Amino acid sequence: MTDHRWIHFYIPPSTFSHQKNNLPYEMIVYRDHNNELHFFGNTVAWCLGHTVPHKAIQQLVDADKLYTLSWGSGQFLKEEGVYQLAGSSDPNNAMTFLPWFSSYLQTCKQSGGDPSICPP
């Protein structure tokens, strides 16, 4: 088993209507040794329309729903942290993000998952 089971991929600018300057978002996902997925908090917050991601995470996500990597910087969200942040976000943005997120989870939880977007 590798020490760092993570992947990054780009979310196309057309995915969410509020993406700024027609730029893609870079999603970073880490899979821990318990096979749980963790998502880079800033990207999740941007996908949900927050303009100051670290403040949104600090104010809207409980500490037990965060995940800190010893080898990386930035705050990662556990799956339940993503749902908590979405539940506290603009409903229109959440309604766009949550189907995308659910589909992503389903893809990665399938045996084998899509190696281009799912961590090993």
C-alpha cells in the first residue's frame, strides 16, 4: 500500500455556473488507509460558491469532519464535511454541486473506480 494515495483532476469550467473567468477548478482527493475519501476543502468551497474558502470551512464545518494530512498543507474535508458545507451553502450552488459529488463518489466507490479521477 502506498503512503500517499491521492489524485488531482480538473473540473471543467462549464460544470458550475458560478465558476469565475471560465477557469477549471482543481480537485484534490486523498484516500486514507481505511479507504475513506477526503476532499481538498478550498476546491469544495469554491465549487459551492464561497469566495473565501478557508473562512467558509472554519465557520461552517465541524472540526470532526475535517482531515489534516501530515505531508500536505490545506484542510481536507471528510465526506460528511462536504455534505455539511453544502448544507450551509447557497441552495442553488448546492443543488448543482451535490449531484456531481454523488456521482463522483459512486464512481470511486465502485470496484476499480475510474483511475483518471479516483485515488488508488
